[in-house]
Amino acid sequence: MQIINGISKIKKFTRPVVALGIFDGVHLAHRKIIGDAVKRARLIKGTSLVVTFWPHPRQAKSLYSLNHRLNLIAGLGADAAIVIRFDRKFSQLSAQDFISKILVKKIGAKYIFVGENFRFGRYAAGGVKLLKKFSQIYSYGLKTYRIMYYRGKPVSSTFLRELIRKGNLKTAEKLLLRPVSVLGTVIHGTSLARKFGFPTANLDPHHEVLPPAGVYLVRTALKKKKFNAVCYIGPKPTFIQQRIETKLERDTHIEVHIFDFKGNLYGKDLELLFFKKLRQARKFGNTAALINQVKKDLKTAKTRFSHP
């Protein structure tokens, strides 16, 4: 999938079919919109385009980072994604100008696929009614999608962020149509786990919403091969001793032990897919207690992966 960063870099495409939205999380409603746009583009031998925005226009903490979002969109078969930077200048663009100058003149949209609750333009004044009105002027096709509901609540990124923060991963997985996942870069840690006999990768998440603190069964992909792993999320493991904690030790962090893997991961991006929580995070009185618990966690994890 081609990625185009910024309005100025947009080029002409053959019969563009545009899926328009933020698409944070790429949940089942987003997948329907993007998937239908891809199908229509193939039908008319056109180009499927996803037009999205970064950072989040409502200044909300994103469910997924931009790179994570784009990776998922690429997996749906889109030919290209146009990332429009949502800065102060762009926020002042009127809804009418967004349609006429960007969707029509810049992109040349032949079809636009969009959710009925999507808002755009200065003061979020534009919506599907305006898109429909202008479709008669500029002769583009328009397909809109109603809000999907799950047990009375709209399927949205806001709802999914709430589910993930509360640890309701199974429900979130149903709405994402894939396991909850976190994308991050592997960074250097203290290497204590390696000294204890179970090396871990420390992950710096990319602007992602995290599940609650605890130990989880996860899976990750490296060079197109999937590996089972155990992941810890929470405060840096500390011992109940009379000493001063550093800021690093108080901060939430992520460590993952990957089974049957040897290699250097520093500086590489890693996606963790969450399957089950094994236990809560807790403090330990000494090193021996911590090591003993980790060994139990790894043994439990191997058993669970062998007998899902």
C-alpha cells in the first residue's frame, strides 16, 4: 500500500474510490467501509484510497498509533492511504472547501464511502448531508453507513478504548475482528531478566491504549513467523525494600519473553496480540520470589499454548 503524507503530495489516481474517516483501531465498522471501497475500486478498475487524519482531530488518545493503523488498513487491501495532518491550518478549512478543493480537485474522487457520524471542516460543520448535496454538483457516488451497535452501545474507538483499559479483551476482540494488540519499538532495559535466565524485550509503545497491569499470554510475528510469548504490563517490578525508586521504576512499562526465539530485536517494531490474562501485577519481597513466580508464569503459559 502506498502511503501519502500531506495534502501537497497527493497525486492523480485512476478512478479513485475513497474511504473517508479517522479509522482509529480499524474496528468492524471501519473494516466494512474500507472493504466495500476496495471491492468497488476493483470492480471499476479504479484505485482504492483511504483518507485519514493524524493527530486525532478530537485530541483523544488514539486506540492505535498511525503506523499501527496504516498496517491494518494495508491488510484490508487498500491501494493507498492519504494521511492529512490535522493541524491548526487544516482545522480552519471549511467543510465546503474540504469537499471541493481536496476530495474533488486534489483527489478526483469518483466514489466516497463514509460513516454517517463522520464530521469534517471548520467547527466540524460538514457531514453526510453536505457530502450528498455536493455529490449532485460534482457527480461523485456516495455510500454512507449507519452506526453499528453492540449491546446498545455504538461501536466506536471511544468504546473500544474503554473496553481495553478495563481489561475486557474478549469483547474488544469481537469488535476489532482480531485480538487486541499493541505496537511498539524494542528498547534497552536493565537486562535483569536475562541474568535471571529468561531474557525479555522491553517495548516502548507507539501512542497506544494499553490493557490493565498484569501478565498476559500474547503472540507476536517476526519475519512472517509467529511466536508465542508472555507479556508483563505495569510498574517496573520492585522489591519491598527501604530504598528510593527512580521515575523509571514507577512508570508503566512492557516486557515480553518470546518462546523459542533467538536474535537481536533492539530498535525493531514489535506487535503483541493479546489472548488471555494470566494474573495481576504485584510486588515481590525478594529476587528469589520474583524468579519463582516468573518460572511459574512461563510454565503456565506453555501449558495454555499447548492446550488452548
